[in-house]
Amino acid sequence: MEVYEDLLNWARGQDIELHGIEPRPLSGRGIGVVSTKSIKENEVLLRVPTSALRTAKTVCKKVSSKLPTGSRVHGLLAADIILNPSPKYKQWNAVMPSREDVWASLPLTWNRRLHELLPRSARERLRKQETKFERDWTAIKQAFPDSKISRNDYLYAWALVNTRTFYYELNGNSKLHKDDRLALQPVADLLNHHDSEGCKVDFESDDCTITSTRAYAPGDEVYICYGNHGNDFLLAEYGFVLPQNRWDEVCLDDAILPKLSARQKEQLDEVGFLGNYMLDSNGVCYRTQVALRLICLPLNEWRRFVDGEAGAGGGDAERQQQEEVDRKLVHLLRKYQDMIRNTVERIKDSEVGQPCQRDLLCLRWTQIQSLMEKTIEKLDV
């Protein structure tokens, strides 16, 4: 516990205030924040002065001056973590996840052959991360050609920034690109995610406050919500999935797009409905309904649906059409479940990567399969 005591002593020196909470190790889950007393709703639990934040303005001049004008804040903060020799953040850095922990959980650091086994949404988000990282790593190599920093050194720092920054808006950064309104926050970055908001985060000109939005008993873990994200997003961005996630969703593009002819894809593209077919606990999205109707129905009926005229022919006709669409959906979901089972078997038979990485992949595919099965049961066709 000494490392946490050192952090709290350092935090007090930065005028950071903790009220009824403290960081603690959690069994099998790294570090979190727990309540040390009974907490009521709407209590301020943490106050961090803006002077304690790490932002673009706090990056060491010896670092920022060598990087191109307009460099992204993500890349700047990562460069500062790895290149700034100042001991100012020693106690804060000491509670950051280890490189081994990051490598075990975050797909960005995994063997590329495991990337192929990610769900489509996670895979697409990962590609965007890779593009951003390569942009920032190229800038670092060009700015510091004599540095002994390796790609993995910078990737570790970049991953820390990716998983631990807070998005904030103040008058002083309103002109920045949305992706550049980022700040690293001591102590606050130890708060874990929950799909239901347990605390709210407010940025003001002088400080950031974390305020409870529910009651906590002594010893309860205190959460914030990183956003209304499904588990594919959480897996790609943060390296974990929630056992229960009310925002979870599944991309069905791999199930639906292969069933479309080239002409049908053109027709969907013309009306802005090609791809991004999603399923969540409430069923499939409207985009999916549009695509399925193009597969199932005569073209004139499909156009009526797209134009918002569905139901004009009478309730029975519309009900029959929906039943046909539901049958097609169930058929495609069952085919997709077969593919998922094959994918899980491939993962289990593989020796690529670490066992914990393969276990996380299997868990995610199992969650997807369960979400599909619930939809099939609801439709009951």
C-alpha cells in the first residue's frame, strides 16, 4: 500500500482533495477507487485543481518545441510521458498500469494475427487507432532521430494516454479539435467504468470535480461512466468488456452484406443505408430493417418503406412483411452464430498471443452470441 500512500501524499501537495474515497488494489482488476464511509448522492468526492492536470500546455518545452506545429495532444502527452525526465510526476507514474498489464489487455499491442479474430466493430476501431499511433510515432522518430526510445516504449506511453485521459471542454480549449480536448487527471484516472453513471465529472476553469450520483456504502467501489459504449468499443479502446452492459451492441455487417447483390448494395448506398447494421438488446436498428426488406420484399414495397409509406397498404400486409423480415433475420443470425462458434474454436486451438488475450476474445464472442440468441428468442418465428 506504500505506493498508494505516496500518491495520496503527493496529491495533497498538489491541492487535490479526496472526500470519503481512496485508491485500493482490486482482486484481479488492478487498482480502483473505493468509499471509506457512507456516501450520499450529490457529494463531491474528488476535487482536482486544473494546475494538477497534464494537458498540451504542461508538455515539456524541450519536447513540444521539436514536434510539428499542430501535433495532436494525444501524441504530445505520450511524448511527454516518455521523454520528460522531470520527477514531478514520479508518484503518479508509479500507479500507472505496467507495460505487461497493458500488453496483456489492449488489442493495439497484441499479435496482429489476433486482430483478425476481433469482432468487426472492434477491428474497425483498432484500425483507426493504428493510423493515429503511426502518425504520432512517425512524428516522434523525425523529431528525435537520436533518441533511444523504441516503438514499444512510445506505444506503451501512447496506450496510457489512450486509456486514461478525460475529455473536457473549457473556454480555453474550445478552438481545439475535438480529439485534442484531452487531459490526464491524477487520482481521477483510477476510477473504473460502469455502464450506469455512479459519479459525474465536471470541469470548471479552476478545477475538476467528481460528484456522486448515487449512494455508496463503506467499501463499495466508486465508478464513473466513460460513455454509452458497447463492449466492442471498450475492448478496442480500453482492453476490457463488462459482464453486463446495457449499451452493448453487435455489428451485423458480416451477416448481411454477403447476402446483398452488387446492385442491392448500390441501391442501399444511394439512400444512405449501406452498412453499419447494428443489433442491441432492443433488437435491430432501422438501417438493418431497410437492408433486410431489400432482400425479402419486392422493390416497390422496399421503396415505400424507405419513403416512410410502410403500412399504407393495411395492417395485415405490413404484419406479413415484418414476419418475413423477422424470419430472414433469424436465419441470418443462426448462420452468424455458426460462424462465431467456428471463430471461438479457432481461438481456443490457437497458441498465438497470451492465454488471457485469447480468453478475452472468447468471452467477447460468447457475449455476442448470447445477445443474438436473446433476439432470436424474442422473435420466436
